[in-house]
Amino acid sequence: MIKTIGVSTLVASAIMFGAPAQANTPQLTLQEANRLAAMPLHCTEVEYPNKLNQVLADASQLKGPKALHPAFYGCFDWHSSVHGHWMMVNLLRHFPDLSNQQQIRDTLEKNLTKAKIEAEVAYFGLPHNSTYERTYGWAWLLKLSEELHQWNDPLAAKLLKNLQPLTTLMEQKYANFLPKLVYPIRTGEHPNTAFALSLAYDYASTVENKPLRTLITQRAKDWFAADKQCPLAWEPNGFDFLSACLQELDIMRKVLPKEEFVQWASRFLPQLAKTDFTLSPARVSDRTDGKLVHLDGLNFSRAWVLYGLADEFPDTYRHLRTVADAHVRHSLPAIVDGNYEGTHWLGSFAVYALQASGEL
């Protein structure tokens, strides 16, 4: 069983992803990277329990997770396996001296083979499966590809080549789906449109896919440019791991010119600019409940949006770092508690938030 992280450990001897963060900001150390890395290392090869979430065309498709998804069969569901692999690549890229670095390398090389990725591509071609994992899993697959692009290592080049057919498929799916989505999906769970756009935008920027980046920029403006007074007080819903308001804020921060974004944000969430703005971390009543534990993820996703905002617009939003810090500190000690309902996915959200916190 994975041991619980002590918050005091997180602020000692920090190894940051960028310039030093403020003293009260939770920081990702090599020691904590080792602990967090144990989460995907454990779950990426755990086949059961598993939520396949598939549509069956006939009885021939009644197969086990590993047969259906030879690369991404672990971690309870496909998308969690994908971002578990992202997390391993991310941690190894930033912390090459991880104590379990060889095990991570072996796991990545075993799972992300050419043949296994081709099988994953084929799954999307089965009847009724073209929309599988739309758009949450699609976004994380692009995030994994982006991470491999950024990792200067011979293994990364090999894995990136193996992954390319699936990456290309996800690019095509975005290109086909976004133009015909009339209304954005504003939810705190997997279908959230703004979240999918945000991760895909980062990917498109990193790999210089200008058509995809242009499409995302235009669709974000189409859907969100006229929005104002987002009802942040209505959040969270009981099972949220994303904030509908803050995810929209995040993508618009990326696609709008700075001056235009400041004006838009002042209409969309004007309260954020007030230095006395507060937002209480979401409380989880039962971390053995796979839906209720989503709220730990909400605390991390809120935090990475607020860190990004404070980083890019310190004159207006510097105070939001304190709010983000409180969210990370609330959930970080609990996510390695041995309850698989959370441990199969929350590590990725924690690493994403901690990485954002160190970019100031």
C-alpha cells in the first residue's frame, strides 16, 4: 500500500519545474516524485477492476480489457491509463534520477509498442466506437504525445514514433468533431469542452500543428467569447473534478491576446480580480467512493488554472496563488491513501497542479 504524503515533506528541499515558487506554495521534490510515481507504476498493469465503457456491436467484442486495449488496459479505465503513462513520462523527464526510473522505462517500452498502439487504433475503427473517449481521453492522448515530444531521450523518440498513428487519429477526431459541435459541453466531468480544448491547444502549440491550433482558437471564441458572469458560486456539483467556469477561463487565457483576455475575464469572472477573493477547497466525505473522490481532482484542477492566471497576470491576479495553494494542500496528503478509487488517477492531477505551481 502506498503511504500518505506529509505536507511538510512537500515544502522541503524543493526541486522545481521552473523558477522558485513562493515559500508557501507546495513544491514537488525528488522524494515526492518517487512516491507519486508509484501510483501509475502500480495501476498501469492492474487489469481489474475495470470500466470498459464500450458499446458492443456483437458478442465477438466481449473481451477482457487487456485484449481490447493492450497498451492502455490498466488504471481502471482507458483515459486514466493514458494519463498515467503521461505522468510517468513527465516525472522521468523532469526527474531523471527517480529511484524507479528503470522500472518506468521498462513499463513504457513494454506498453507503448508499435503493435499495441496499432491495436488501440483499430479499436476506434470498430462499429459504434468512433466516439470512444470523446473528448477527455483524446485530450490526454495528445498530452502524452506532447510530453514525449518534449523529452530529449532516445526512448522518447522510439515511443513517440510508436504512438504516432494514435496521435494522428486523435488530431483527426478533433478536426472532424469540433466544427460540428454546435454548443459547448459545460460540465465538471469528462465531456467538458474547455478542458479538452486546453490540453489539445498545448499539444498543437508544442508540435506546431497550426491548423489544429487555429481551429481550437476559433471554436473557443465561437463558444465562449460572449460569456459573462459565470456562476462560480454554483460549483462544485457533487461529482466534479473540473470547474466549468475555471476551465473556460483557462482556454480563453491561452487563445486570446492579453489585453483582450483581461477585458473578457473582467466580464466573465470579475470577482477573481478582488484581492480578498476566496474559494474554499472542495471536501471529500468518502474517498472509497469513486465518484465522491472526484472532488480531490477538482481541487487540483482549480489550482492549476489559478496558478496559470497568477503567473501570466501577476499585477491583477497574484493573490490567486494563495487560493491555489490552499486547494493543493487540502488534497495532496490524501491521494496516496491506498484507495484505488482515487489512486488510479489522482496522481496525474496532482503532478499537473504542482508543475503549474512551480512555473512562476
